[in-house]
Amino acid sequence: IALFAAGVLYCAYFLAPSVAAAQILLGTIAIWAPIAYDSGTAADTGFIARAVIFTAAMWSVAVLVSRNRAALDRAEMNARRMALTDPLTGVANLRTFDGEFNELLARAYDADEPFGIAFVDINGLKTANTVHGHAGGDRMICSTAELLMQVADARDQVARLGGDEFAVLMPGADREDTASFEDRFNEALHELNASPDFTGPPVSAAIGSSVLPSVPSST
């Protein structure tokens, strides 16, 4: 019984939760099956008492293993998220941007699927850090990230490249789409600074965009 219970717990740790639960239930049935076959002999030999002990121990340890595994999964998920996102703004970081950019570029040449890209530089970040402290500069960075997320489509990838630089990848976008993105961003930037509820340092940013791969003009 002990060896069987250990095997079931091993399955509970390494298998998917639904499969592990089925294994534990199967193990419980297997432990108590001899009692159903010959309850009298089981009672006389103390089998029932041992079955109760091992069943309780198996389920208790299974619960602990499940909680530990859930905690490890959450920690791993958080680590992955932190490795792929900018800790200040929550948007993608340079590492994520590089991977997505290379993938889109390869697809653009291999499958003729162009994409748009926009670069945004915050103006006056150093001055904001001097006048308002780094909290003021961080507020400018976060405000810019929020505006980019606000005007981006669901399929777009907003990334902070570092410092005051951002980039937005727009799969399938053409020149009209990138120009529209620039207009929406500039309009949102103006509305933010004009809003009476906005208390942070004024946000100024320059934006430029292009479509890749570049198509040479016909002559």
C-alpha cells in the first residue's frame, strides 16, 4: 500500500492536475478494493486500519503537493512575465520586441506579409527628472506607454526599448495604417495635456513610422 501511495503521489506532482486527481482517486479505490473482496480477513489482519491511515496520508500529502505545485507555477509565470515586460510600464521590453520584430521581418520576406513599425521618443525627459524628480520622469514614461496602448490595436505590440524610447509593431499594417496611428497618438497626446484631471508633467513626444519591408518607388 505504501509503495502504491508513493507512486500515486509521484503522478500527482508531475502530471496535469486533472490527470493527477484521477490517479489519486484510482489509488484510493485500489487501496480499499481488498476490503470489498474479503472484509472479514481485512478486519482481522488490521488491513482496514492501515488502509485508513495510508488513504488519509495520501490525500493530505496530495493537497500539499498540489499547493506547492500551484505556487511554483505562479512563480514561474511571474518570472516569465518579468523577463518579457518592462517593469515600470508593463508593456513589452526590448527582448520581446527583438523576438517579435525578427519574426515579423522573416514572415514579411517569406510570405509577403508587410508590417508597420512606429518609434516614439519622449521629449524633455531629462528636464522632467531634474525639475520634478525621477517620479515625474517615470510619470511621463508611464503616460506615454498608456497612450500608446490606448491607440494601438489589439494585435499591435507596444514595447519600451529603454529610457525614453518606445516602439510599436503593427502586423499587416500598410502606410495608411501607420499614418493613422501617428494621428491618433498625437491627438491622444494633446487631449492628455489639455485634460484638467492630468496632474503630471506635460508630455511631449516625437513619433515616426514606416512599413517594412520597404517597397522601392517606381520610376
